[in-house]
Amino acid sequence: MSAMSDDRFVLDDSLAIRLAEEFGTPLYVVSEEAFRSRLRRYRKAFSAAYPATRLSYASKANSILAVLRIAHDEGFDIDVASEGELRAALLAGVPASDCHLHGNAKTEREIDFALEQGIGEILVDNFRELDRLAARNLGATKLMLRLAPGVDPKTHRAISTGQADTKFGFNIADGSAEKAVEICFEKRLPLHGFHCHVGSQLLDPEAQRAGGAQIASFAIEMEQKHGFVAELLNVGGGLGVRYLADYQPMQVDEYCQLIVDAVLSHLGDRRPTLAQEPGRSMIAEAGVTLYRVEVIKEVPTMRGRKRYVVVDGGLSDNPRSAMYEAKYEVRSINGAGGPATCTISGKHCETDTLFADIDLPGDLKEGHLIQVLCTGAYNASMASNYNRYPRPACVLIGLDGEPMLIQRRENWDEVFSSQVLPD
Ligand SMILES: Cc1ncc(COP(=O)(O)O)c(C=O)c1O
């Protein structure tokens, strides 16, 4: 297996200083060039491996409107997992027919809204949803069944979704998935095919290969038993990225080939359309976050002293460290002295260690800037207002190298706009 070359986006120092002055920190920065080139590479790789393919961008990774517009412009449909994400796609100018709706607890309201808009597909997760859909006029919307293939990926437990006891989808092993197919038949629902997503940040493709093989075998079984011919098989997203320089995600072309081979090897002479919906691998490496160092503090420990570099953001703009013990690579913009190991901490009322055991120049000072690589995915989209911090701004570095504001920093009116103070 060959690894992807390290072409993560990194801001050069002079631009970083300019952006911090102009837009403030913490600041998300996304490179349009790096994002588009990943979208194109994936499309090229998938269609080189198989003639009938469809790609969607998983908007949960980053649903800033300008980002969605670029993904659609590059020929990706938009995968949404809530009414809010669907609204984001619509506001970005993406027609609902180019979106599909996920979600393991879709409300009546979400389903109705998606159908009113004319959503392309709904990925059905459970029997209750199937009942709700059967009671509605689906128009041109097609249905896909999300399957739990019973595959356990090697990734953090919070982003494992394909194992047999997952909350997502219809279990194949206990017969639920087959039952769902039967219901679609009985109720004449427009079943289009099957979906699975085994997990995220996959550096070992084995689970993805197994997931693809499982849904293909299931599709053939349903054809033999019920005469249902799947037109579309969607194997989800999941390809990992290089959070640290020594992470070795698979090359996209090898990865797509592996998935296609895994599916085809169980399909006999059937040739349905194959789909994927990557998120992280499209945008994580195309983004960085800029922080300013607020405080440097040394504290005594049992074995010596610990150096804290405390930045002006933290848990509220990047919850991944706290949620998944996620690791990142951090670079200083200023400072050039020999390295000193430090703990980069946030400013929240938690021990919100952002990044532990990081080597930064020993002469790094309060007021200096640092950039954290590979933060384009699951940072802006997971940001919160914890401790009442406004969500950060995001700047897109356009193809001409010029920065464009694509998300303003929240202002105080927005932070408090939902509050109702009783008399
Ligand atoms: C159903 C589904 N599809 C696609 C994705 C995107 O995964 P990734 O960002 O790892 O490519 C996810 C992520 O959670 C998901 O749940």
C-alpha cells in the first residue's frame, strides 16, 4: 500500500501575520486550491476505477456555504445529515435534487422539509422512518437503505459506525436489512439501493473493503431472494488524513480501486452505479487554524517543569482533541530558537489540552502566532459557543492567492440573539 504524498496546506508566515491582523484569531483558513485539487483527484481516481460512479461531499466535515458551493461546482452532490445541513446546501445554491439526506433519528419535520424541497435521495436508517416515508408522497425522491454490515474499523470508537452493534442502519446479520427490503416491496417504495459507512479517519482500508464486500453480497442475495435489483451501492466516506506527518493514509487511486474491486468481486456480472461520500479527506488537509499565544506559563511537576502555551481558542473551535484525543501538527509563525516541548492549551474552563508534547521554538512569546495544520474538517462544523465565545471567522485563500472572508466572526448580537429573558 503506498501512502499519500504530504501536500497539506500550510500558511506562509507573512500571509499568516497579515490574516491575523486583518481578521483576528482564532481564524480558520481554507485553501481553495488544496480543496479543489482533492475533490478533483478523488473524482478522477473513482471514475478511473469504474465507469459508473457518483460522489457526494459529506457536508458535516465543513458546511460553510462557500465550501459547499465549491464542492458542488466540482461535480459533487452534497450529503446532508440534518435539516440544517440541507438548508446550508440550498443557501449555497445547490438544488435539493443534488443532495441526499442521512440521519439516524430524522424527525417528521426533517423528512417533510426534505421532501418539499425535492431531495434526491433519503437514506433510510430504521423501521419507524420507513413507516413515515410510506405514509408520504415521495415525488421523485428515491430511497436507499443504510445497512450495518458488521464491520469493526480500526479507528476511534466515536467514529466507528459499521460494527454489528452500531446505532446506525439496518443490521444485516439479524435479518433487519432483509425485512426492510420486504417492506419497501410491500409498500411499493422507490428503493434504489444500499448504503454503508463503516467509520471515519480510516488509515487501514480493510474495514472499508469488508464493508463494500458485505453490501455487494447483500445486494446479490436480495436479487436472488426477492428479485430486487440495486441500481446504486454507496460505500460512504472514511478515508483518513495526515493529522501528523507520519500518518500514512492510502493513495486515493489505490483506495478507490480497492473499494471497486471489493464490491465487484461479489457482484457477479451486475454493474450498478457505485457511490462514495467522503468528507474529511476532501477538506481536512486544505485548512489550518491560526491562534495567538495569550499566556506562557511554567508549572512544577514531579519530574521537573511543564510549559503551557495557552492560546486564544480551544475546545469551542476544535473539540476533536477532547472528543477523540486527536493529535495535530503545530507550527509557530514567529520564534526561531531551539525547540522546547510544551502543552498547548485552550482558554476554556476545562483542562482543554489542545495539543500535548509539542515542540515549538523556545523563544516563542506571548502575542506570537501559531498555526495548526489539517483543521479543515470537523472543526468549524463542530464549533460551539462554550464559555460564550463567538465562533471564529473563516477565510478562503482564493485561486489567485488572495484571502476572502467566507464566514464572519460571530458578533455579540448573534451570540445572544436566541435568549429570552422573562419579565
Ligand atoms: C454516513 C456518513 N457518510 C460519510 C461520512 C464522512 O466521513 P469522512 O469525513 O470520514 O469521509 C460520515 C462521517 O461521519 C458519515 O457518517
